[in-house]
Amino acid sequence: MKIQNLLLLCVEKHASDLILTANTPPIIRKDGEVIRTDFEPLTPEKVQELVKSLLTPEQVKEFAQKKDLDLSMEIKGVSRFRINVYYQKGTMAAALRIVPLHVPTIEGLNLPPILKKLALLPRGLILVTGPAGSGKSSTLAAMIQFINSNKRCHIITIEDPIEYMHENDLSIVEQRELNIDTDSFADALKHVVRQSPDVILVGEMRDLDTISTAITAAETGHLVLATLHTIDAPQTVHRIIDVFPGNQQEQIRTQFAGSLAAIISQQLLPAAGGKGRVPAVEILINTPGIRSQIMHNDIQQIPLHIHTGRDVGMITMNQSLKHLVEDGKIKLETAAGRASSPLEFTEMFTIEKKIRVRSFFSAFSSLTRILLKRRYLLYRAVKRAIKAHKEDQIRMRGHR
């Protein structure tokens, strides 16, 4: 058994991940579900052999020191792979994410068209958030690809590791990888503003220094795209502010409120047909109202603003899930389990159903009134006609 054969199997089966761990057969993840392959369980020695076949001698030394390592590789003409190798119970293990060779598009990922407008903003901070495996990297790659195809600018990405490979189109795209091209996100961000960028992509905002520098870069006229492991817009705002010490939070609220352009929170759900997954996306656009709420720490009011901000492109997670159910793309029970408020989400359908029933009976009652009125008018007309006919007959008898 060779690692290349396992990776080719994953690509063939359209899996998203391969997991290698001792005393278990190789595991693939497809449409979010973990599936054991038909291979024999891997011994610790076999896992070590497979893991080391992925690493260079330098990476083997680094892994021995750090016990965790991120890297990427490519099987030419097949796919790229994002890899994390680690230890569990004293034995080596690895998780490999399949990354297609072609860069995805916003349409291809079934993302809202508003993302195209956001991608072409001249400045500001755009955060793509969601749990692990929710497609954040793909969304960022699609937005970078759209900028690359539609705007002349200089794009610099800082990634750990590089996943999608971008080729220069209208833009110049430079991709920097941690531990190869730079030591850390924070170090790379400190120097990136001197590299004449228009657009900066930060693979992940992990610490105070990275967050602070990213906000400053957005304040100084750059478009900054980054990810966070948060589930919605309010939690994202709290996470950004809470990273900072208490005596700095008031200042960072003002900076963040002024530099934020949008928050895109997403999750992937099993498709109704059982094949593939579908994104549900919440979008916050930083309007004056939301800016004020962030500055005054009135975060609990943000969902209401998103709910009523459809005219500027905003949508709540519950609204997104509701549209997917109505379009037949996901099942109702699937959506309810992922809703930010399952009870509120279910009530949305219950209330709408009641409104439709009332509307039906209202329309039925209106139609009944119209028909009865028409019948009455017809009765009156017939009665008048009969009366006129009798009067004519009487007049004719009188002439005789």
C-alpha cells in the first residue's frame, strides 16, 4: 500500500479527506461522513512509513521537534493536498485534505452573487468564518480568483500551507507559505504593507498580533481577506474584541468598526439528494447602523440588522437555510439541526404556513363573495327581463 494509491482512491471517490491512524483501516470523508475503507487496519509502523513518505528530510526533523506539521503536496495532473501530520497515543497520524487543481468560482461553489461585489471593494476587512471543513479556504480562493480575473492589482496571500495555486491573470498574485517564505502570519503582515499590495489574504487570524496588523492594513487602504473559526457575525465580533486586553478593547472596537467591510459566515450541509454538500451563508455588510453597534458594544442587536438588511445584500443564517429548503436543495430536518435558533427556524415555516392557509381562505372567501354577487345581479337581471316581458304581453293584449 502506497500513499499515492490511497490519495488516488480519494480523488476517484470524490472524497474530501483521507485520515491515517494506527489500528484502523484508512478512512475517507465523503459529503461530511466518515467511511472506513476495505483495507486491513494500519499498524503503527505502516502509518509511520506512509507519513514519512510525505515528508522531506528537513520536514522529518521539524516534525520530530514540533510533533505537528502542516504542508502541502501535488500529484501532477490529479490534485493538490493539504496535509497535517501529528501524533496520537504516541504514534504518527495524518489528515490529508483534497484540494482540486482548478481554482473554484463563486458560481461553482453556489455562493451568493454579493460576494463578487465585496471582492471588488477597494479597501476594508472581509472575514470568512465557519467551523473546520466548512469551505472557508475555497470561498477565499474563489474571491481571489474573481479579483484576479476582473481587476488589475497586486495580490499577496499568506497561507499555511498554500492550497489553491493562482496564476496571474489581470492581477499579479504572489503566494507566501509559512515556514518556507515567512516564519509567521504576524511577521509576514508586518512587512506586507511595504510590498505594494492592493489585496492581502491572511489564511487564518490566530493571535492578537495577526488580528491587530490585519485591521491596521485594512485601515490604511488595503482590501484584507481572512478567516476565523467562528459560527456567525456576533460571535466573530466578540472574538476579535476579546482577543485584546480590557484596556485596549474600546480603541479596537473603534478601529474594527471603521475597517470592517463584511463578515461571511458559512457551513456545508448534506444535499437533499444525498450527493454532495450545499453551502448556507450568512452575510453581514458593515452599514452605519452596524458600525455604531460595534462601537457601542451593542452586539446583540446585530442579528436584527442583518435580518432587515436584505436591500443591501445581507442575509441571516436562518434565512439562508429557509431558502435552501424552499428550493429543495436540503431537507427541513437538516436545516433545523444547523439553524442558529432551531425553534425560531421551525416557527418561520409554521407562521408562513398559517399565513398561506389564511391567504387561501381569504382568497376563497373573496371569490365566493364575487360569485354570490354575480349570481344576485344575474337573478335581478332575469327578474327584470321577466317583468318587462309580462308588461309587453299586457300591452299587446290591450291593443287587441
